Amino acid sequence: MTRHVCTTCGTQYADAPQPPESCRVCTDDRQHVGRDGQRWTTHDELAARLHHRIERDGDFVGVGLVEPFAIPQRALLVPAGAGPEAGNILWDCISVVNADAVARIEQLGGIALIAISHPHFYSAMVEWSDAFGGVPILVHAADRDWIPRRSPNIVTWAGDRHQLSDSATLIHCPGHFPGSSVLHCDAPNGRRALLAGDSLHVAADRRHVSVMHSVPNYIPVAAPVIDDIRRRLADLDFDDVYGFTWGLNIVGGARVAVDESFDRYLAAIGS
């Protein structure tokens, strides 16, 4: 059996002698199939040739890849503080894990649980969980049908909020996906942060966010979705917003930036 990985989105599928005919993530209108058609690799092949980039991105330690591969997301290590799930949270995930990455992250406190914003970043979440002793993987129940590789380590949560510790709470923000979520947490320096993946997509100017049904295919969401997300975030204070990849962050004034972005979005689509 082989754990096949889509080369366009980096999603790992369940063990099988042959890869699926197509990647469900990429044939969905939020993503795309590569210009050369559907291509597959394996986790073992990726682990043999790719190298991890583990370094600070703002106030958090980021975990990504040196070489370009698939969607170029980086995960974040989030100290969870006190509570039943104390220890590092791995926010979002990447497509490959190896012994070197595990050893480096263990030196930083290891991983107590994994929390994923939406299916584009499921990637090799089961592989990562297994590498750290079977830690729980939290995904929103609204996206359970998108899980490509099942595991008893996967735990679905439902509702608007799910508290992970005294300093970290998952917030359901449907729009990009039905189960899209963000993580509201303390940063190590005492600031408050909203880790958004691309459920809230940080713009290139790093002063605004947007909400897109599809980021690469430029499909926006409708006005009621923006109004709903605004309501879900209304009572939260945060200084910074962290996007899905290296440096794509709003540092300082992020609460105001998000509110102004919602106003700008609604004005642009003529709500």
C-alpha cells in the first residue's frame, strides 16, 4: 500500500495500491487541476527530497518547506497555555513530516494537538499526528466529508466555538468552506492573534483581508457571508492576523483592519 499525495494541492490520501483517478480537492471549484493534468507523488518520495523550514514568522514558529511544493502554506506552532490541552498546537499542516522535523519540533515543546482551518490544509495531517504519538486532529464537523485519509485520531467539533485551552479558541467562520475556522489565541509576547489560514485571506498589501469562495479562481462570497463572519468575530480583540503562508500577516491594528476590510468588501460588491 502507498500513501499517494496530489502534487497540485498536497493532499495525502489513504493507503492504496493505486492513486485515485482524480483529487477531489483539486476538481472542486475552489482549487484547480495542474496544467499538466492530475499528477501524484508519495509521502516517502517527498520525505526523501524535501527539506523543512522551521523558523519564526512574527511571534510564532512556522513550519513549512524550503522547496516549492503544492499550495505553499506554512503551519504555526502555538503555545496553548494552561488547560486540558496544554502544549503546542500545530495550526494547519503541511504535506511531509520526517524524523528531523520531529526532533526539531520536540526541542520546541512538541505537539499536543493539531487544529486545521479547512480541507485545503488537511495535507498530511494524519502523518503528522502519528509522528507525534497519535495526537488529536481537530477539524470542523461541517467539513468531515472532505477528510481524505481516515484515522481514529481525527476529532470533529461542531458549533460556533471550541475552546482548546485558557488562551486558544477555535472560531467557526464558514465562507471559504462550510467548516472554515480561525484560531484566536495569545501570542508568546502577550499580544492577541487571529490565525486565519485563508479562511480570512490576508491581502498582498498586508493591511486588509478578504473572504473568497475560491482564492486561486477569484470567486468571492456573497454579502450575507461577510455579515455572518463579522458577527462571529465581533467580540474578539486581536492585535495581529496571520495568513496562510510566510510573512502574509497583518502586524498591528489588525482588529481595525478586519473591520475596515469587511466594509470595503461590501462596498465593492454593492451590497
